[in-house]
Amino acid sequence: MLSKCANPACSASFRYLHEGRIFTLLCEPEFRGAHAVWDRAAEQHVARFWLCDACSQTMTVCRVNDHAVVRPLPPRPRAASHPAIAA
């Protein structure tokens, strides 16, 4: 059950689906973490994690060696600058 933000430094509580972002990670059968559940549609074990609105703007959840890890998002590429158009 998702109860709080996956970011350990954040204490935001999960209340509504429209707030923040939910991450679904595929798990190996031997992974039995607190968030692992059997997904009949995918026929695999999955783990779900939630990041609140604030944390989801700068962070992501990824799987590293069968552990969920909260990491900063990679920097966004900057848009190419275009010369100003004279009016």
C-alpha cells in the first residue's frame, strides 16, 4: 500500500491519485519487498511507489539490483537558441 512519498526525506502522505506520480517497477520472482504484488495482467511481480507533486518535479524512482532507489532526474537538454527575428 502506498502511504507516503518514496523520497525518504519527504513526509508527504498519499491521499489522491491525481497528486504526484506513481511508479510501477517490475520485480524478479524472488523479490518480496513490502511493495511487491502480483499483477495478473502483466503476469509478473510489480512494486508501486509514489512521489508527491514536489518530489516528482525533480526526482524519479528506478530499480537498482532489485531495490527501489529515488534519484534526481537527469538535467533537461536546453533548447537551441534561435537568432532574434527583427520586426
